[in-house]
Amino acid sequence: MGDDTRRFPRIPLRARVHCTGKGLYFSDLTSNISEGGIGLETISNLEPGEELDIEFRLPESDGGFFVRTRVVWVRPMDESSRKINCGLAFEELADEERGTIRDYILDNVD
């Protein structure tokens, strides 16, 4: 997905995310976040269209997020990092949660 097709500003975010899906539970790191979704670096083989429930916390926040997501895109493994990059779209995100993410992004945009 190119930057010109994104609906929301995206900023870097390195946070632990716990994922449930495909009968698996795994934990990986995010690469970025927007109001519409989150970037994930993983060793798990994910396919576009798959649904995952994810749990993550924004830095310096009091609460966490538990969100249903859908895998939108997957890039092949990066040989230097040995990670697969993928984009997860938020499928079910309450307005209050979206507002919290929006505020975090606006407070941390360069």
C-alpha cells in the first residue's frame, strides 16, 4: 500500500503486540500506527484477509487496546531482520479508542 492511498497519518511505533488468530497466540512488535491500523513485524505466516485479535498499549498510556483486525497486506521476509512486514486494518475500534490513537499520533508527529 503506497503512501498516496493512506487515509490517515502514520507514525513509527515500537510496541509489543499480542495476537490471537489461526488457532495461534503469538507476540511481536509493531512498526507503525495510524487511526486505520497498525504495522506488524512478525515471523508468523499471515495471509491477506485473515482476522486477528490484537492487544497492545501505547507508550505512557494507562490502558490498553483489544482490537479485531484484518491483514491487508504482507511483504516477504526481510533477509536482514528475518521478519515479515504486514499491515493490519482495525475492524472494530470504538470512537473513544480511535480518538486516543489520533491524539497520540498528533502529539508525536514530527
